[in-house]
Amino acid sequence: MRTTGRLELAHIGILIAMFGWSALLWPIAPDNMPVHFGLNGNVDRMGSKLEGLFALPVAALVLYVVLRFLPRLDPARANYPTFAGAYGTIRLSVLALLAIVDLAVLLPVAGVPVDQAVVIRFVLGGILVVFGSVMGKIRPNWLVGIRTPWTLASKVSWVKTHRVGGWIFILVGIIFVITLGLPSTAALVVSFGAFAVGIGCILVYSYFAWRKDPVRYPAIATRPADE
């Protein structure tokens, strides 16, 4: 899949920043650091300094490589040029939001307190909003998008479900963000409850869109020229 040099430079810049600030914090970081947080923001696992500082940057690097080259293995890779912009947005936003999580984890090492629960919900909400904003542009493939038995079995279901699902993702993402001011328990119930309802609505909608499609041309067989 072709991509632009500017887009790849943005990815590389984020990765350099993540490794850079981890290296700068090495001299002052404690030997044991938090490496995993629950949804309520509490630390549920400690690890070594090496893991605490570099686990997320390494994970981001691996994710960058996987998302950059995995489309080449997709049997429907011919469709990727038709939604290259949307896929590029997804790749960059995932890496950027992972960098935000990494920064939130490391700021306390420099003496800056961070509410990890707020960061986690903000990142989840941000991912949903970004994904939703480009969801309607995603064309049939095996790796990205809403893949239900009905979206894969019907091009009409694929297109309609992604358009409706995009708005649902945006709405749920906004709910994640506006609940940041609530207590953790209430925020988790409201935001993840909205997420569960949203996923259920998408599944049901994809089924009815499939039922109403008289042709049911398999989505995954769509040619790039088909719109």
C-alpha cells in the first residue's frame, strides 16, 4: 500500500519523541515503576525501570510496523488505495494516542501528577471519535472496519453499516469525553454502557441492512472501481 512521506515522517517523529523522553527520564526514574493501570486509574502491576520507560515505545514501534505493512497480506489489498486517507488517519491517531498514554505514565516520574483514569477514558473516547470520523470511507477488506457476517456478505450492508457506525462511534466517543468530570465508577458505567449499546446497535443494523439487500454482492469481492 502506497503512503506519503509526510505521513511516515509524522509517525517517525512520534516514535522518536517517545523513545527520547524515556531516555531523558532514565537517570531519575525509580527501579520499580507502574507498568499497567486499571480502568479506574489504579496501578495493578509494577515492573522494572526498563519496562516502565520503554515498553510503550517498543509497543508503538511494533504497532507502526504492523499497521504499515500488514495490508500487503490482505487478500483484499487492492481496495486499500480507495481509503488510503482514512487508513492513514487511523494509523497516525492510534500512534498519537499511544504517545499520550506513554506521556501520562511517565510525567509522574518528573514530579507531575496525572489522573490515569481520566487519561484512559480520554484516549478511548478520542480513538472512537477519530475512527468514527473516517469509518464511512473504509472500503471492504479483512483487517480494518466493522466486520460482521452481514457486512462481509453484502456490499450494501458494509457501506451503510460503516456510515451509521461512524456516527455511533463519534457519539460514544463524545460520551467518554463528557463523563471525564464524573466519579470513576459512574463514568465507567455510563461510558462503557454507551459503548455496549452502540456495538449492539451496529450489529443489529448490519443484519437488517443485509436483509434489505436484494443482490447481496459479497463485500469482500468488491473491486476498487466499485463505489
